[in-house]
Amino acid sequence: MDFTDELGLLIRARYPIIYIATPEEERAEAAIAHCAQTQGQRAVYTWDFVEGYQGNLNDAGFGRRNPLQALELVDKLPASAPAVFVLRDFHRFLDDVAVARKLRNLARSLKAQPKNLVILSAQLTIPEELGETVTVLEFTLPSAAVIRQEVNQLLSATSTTLPPAMLDEVVRTCQGLSLERIRRVLARAIASHGSFDDRDLDSILEEKRQSIRQTQILDYYPATEQISDIGGLDNLKDWLLKRGAAFSEKARQYGLPHPRGLLLLGIQGTGKSLTAKAIAHHWHLPLLRLDVGRLFAGLVGESESRTRQMIQLAEALAPCILWIDEIDKAFAGLDGRGDSGTTSRVFGTFITWMAEKTSPVFVVATANNIQSLPPEMLRRGRFDEIFFVGLPNQSERQAIFEVHLGHLRPHTLKTYDTARLAYETPDFSGAEIEQAIVEAMHLGFSQGRDFTTDDILEAASQMVPLARTAQDQIEALQAWAASGKARMASRGSGLASRLKASQPDGD
């Protein structure tokens, strides 16, 4: 059910007060007006604080700078007159005791009248006493079809044409932007050089980054890491490579569903976040990073609203990668939180969407502490696969050294004894290997020379890896994974080989 169908249903059902939270005021008002016409030719009265009511000669300016008086027009009109009252930015006045009381009174009387109040605002703010009175309706970002129509109109107005493939790329790049932002960025390109071409895609991407950044919920993360930058984790890399074309139209024709997501469990510093970035780069998809803590807000209903906004934005940008780092910390101790159930409701909304979503949003979640994750998160259907990323074995450590040294010293890589480095660094994670190399570089730089294998070994000898400082927790985590509750990201079989990474190895 799209927006106009749902709004029409609420109008027919005589829902008295409808709240639409969207920054696209102009597009939303056009949709409301269209819906009002299809629901029995209802009159539309639009009010804002500066101009009062507009569009009606008899009541022009009524309620100017007086939100309480704006509500009185509802009583002023005949009870049998069908009408929709659009109140712009009215959320700012909901905390006023007189306005709140008037709204609650109107909610009673309007149940028997063909009238509806629509609060139109860029943000969702509902006081607790109005929670049962107001109905929230989502107004989604423009779909691909709407964007294509808008782009074609702008191009035809300037006598510009685009090849079909280029047009598809423009539409896909514009997804996730408001219609007004799309108009601005296309108009700027046309004003700059009289046409639109592939050079302007970067301008759209920058506009998209600005738009996403302003939500303060998601970050548009530039991903330059490649699958080859991941040392080891061969099972995980093979799994990813097989699904590289799963978002294509050819996969849809084959009957494949969109991949759902991936949960990466394991020890800190073993490459889970790096994998999320590499997936986005290898699959050529935008990477959105979600900080779950940003979803939570102090006002009643705002956390749930932010969660819905995050889902709406991610789906508008689909196909994309939604990266949730350290999800275990966000929902740890779910049942014991004293937040009136806000965390539980946010978690419920999120996992329900993960289980039921049909949009091509691939969720990559990482976690360090399996005990902190709610059991519902681990249930099949939320993710396509759950991988355990343990400490690298000796061959994987050698590969990690080669990756880092290959980036830093590509021309002198062969001068480093990576086999010896791997042998001398048991229990080291990928992040700790990288830090040992950085420490060696500081040592060499301070002495005016290049760093050597011995410098790296010296730096490593001064470090105490996490596998030793948190030995009990890591061994418990390795044992949990070895019991068959997750798929191993690295190659190897049997309990002994899976637990081997938790012990010094000198093979």
C-alpha cells in the first residue's frame, strides 16, 4: 500500500489527527491534495505560523501567528463540510497545554465529521499525552519510477537526451535523495555546461553524502578496500565471491532472492570491519554505516521514528550495504534496561524488518561478544550466514604481513622475512600485526633509516596481544564457534584445528 492509498484509507476511516514527518513539504502537500480530491472532493486548508490560512479567500490569513486560533477554524466550518486541514510545522506548538487540550477535544468531535487534521513537519515530535490521539504516517523518499519521470522532465526541458544505460545509472545514483535535492543537483549540472553527462554523477554522490550526513543516523562511508586486502579468511572470501552478481537482473531472472546479510562474530581486530568495507567495494554498492546509538532519543516515540527513518533511507538507496559495527554493544542487556521498553521496541522493529525485507539491502553486522547478542538475532532468516572470525593461524598471519608490507613497501617487500614474522607472532590478531609494523616504522624513522624485519620483531616483543590479556573470554568464544554454532571464516576442520588459534602455534 503506497502513501496515497494509506492516507485515503485513514481519511475514509475518519482518523482525526494524522502526523506526516517529512522534509519534502511541497511533494507531500501535492500528494495530500490529490488524495483529498479522490476522497469526495474534500477542501484543503493549509496553515502556517507566518501567513495563517492560505488558498481560501474567506479565511485568508486566519490564525496568523496564533496556532490555537488555527484550530478554531475546524469548529467554524459546518460539521458536514468535508475538509482536510494541513498544519505546517505544528509540532512546535504541541507542548502548549491549550493547543494539546484543543487537539484532544477535536479528536473526539471529528470522529463524527468528515474532517481530518494533518500535521506536516520535518521531524517527528509527539508529546506523551497526545500519543494515543495522533496517527503517524510515513512519507517515503521518491521511488525509482518517480525519479525517472523527474529526470526525463528536466532533460526534455533542456533538449538533452541520455543513453538508456546512462539514464539508469543517474536514476540509481539519485535514489535516497529528496525530489528537491535531485532537481537542484541536476539543474546545477545543466547550468554549468548546458547538459548532463557521466561527469556529473560525482555531484549527485556528494549531494547524497550531504543528505545522509544531515540525518545524523547513517554515514555514507567511502569504501576503497578490496577483497585482496583481507589476509586469510578464505572460506568467508569464497562465500562472498560466489554472491558478487546476486544483485543483478540476471540473478532475478534466474529466480535468486536478494542476499539478506551477514553476521560476523569474533575476536577484536581480526578483520570484521575491513570485510564490510571490502564487500561494498567488490560488489560496487554504496556503504552505509549505522551507529545504533544514534537511533535512541529522549522524546517519546522519537527512537522508533529514527529507526523507521533509517530503514526508509536504506531501502531508498538500495541496492546497498548497511554496515552495523559492534551490534552486540547496542543491544546488550536488552531485558534489563530501564528505558520504558524503548530499546526493546527499536530492536523489535529492526529484526522484524531484517526478517521480512524484500529490498536489496545487504546487512553486515559485526559483534565481539556472542553472549551479549539477543537469541533472536542469531535465528536463521535474519542473515544468510553467520561466520566466526578467529585469530589467524600462521599461514594467515604471513598473508596479513604481506598485505600490509605490500601496501607500505611494495618495491622492497621481498626483503622482509614474512614467514619468520608469522612464526614469531603467535596469538596476534590482524590489528595487532598492523600496529607492530607501525611501531617498527616509528623506530626506523627515528633513526633515519628504513625499518626491517628485526624492527618488527622487536616491536612485537613489546606487545601483549589481546589473546593473552583476555584469554578466558577468547577461549570461550573459540569453543562456542567450534561447537558448530557458526561457520568458520578460515579454512580448517575439526575441533582441534578450530581451537588452535587460541594457543601459540609454531607450525
